[in-house]
Amino acid sequence: MPLDQYQTVKEVAERLKVAEATVRHWIKIGQLRAIDIGKGWRIANVDLNEFLRLHQTAPRQHSDEPNGLDAEGKP
């Protein structure tokens, strides 16, 4: 079994450009799996990747237009 890499709440917040309180809220309501090891929560990379996968929107649509906009002028 490979060893998992863990990140702190602060590291996850910085990576996602959100407040630490937001990450803690996701943990509290069960959206983001984390482990409490005494000095704070740790989030496994596999759990963060799953959280991001579950919260992603539809895939990006690639445009044939040279300026990156579709026929309606939208990205």
C-alpha cells in the first residue's frame, strides 16, 4: 500500500484560494475527508482529489475560433 501524502488545512486553503475556515467547514459537514492528528486536521491528497472531482462542473468546451470564443462570443 503506497504511503499517502497529507496537507494541512492551511496548505489546502492556499492551493484552492479559499479561507481556512472554508476548508474547516467542508470537513465539519463531511464534504472533505480529513484526519485529526492532534495538532490539526490533515487531508490526504487522494481525499482532496476526490473532493475536487465531486465538485467539478462540466468539462471545458474547446472552441474552433482563433480568439478562443465561440460563435456567440462566449469563451
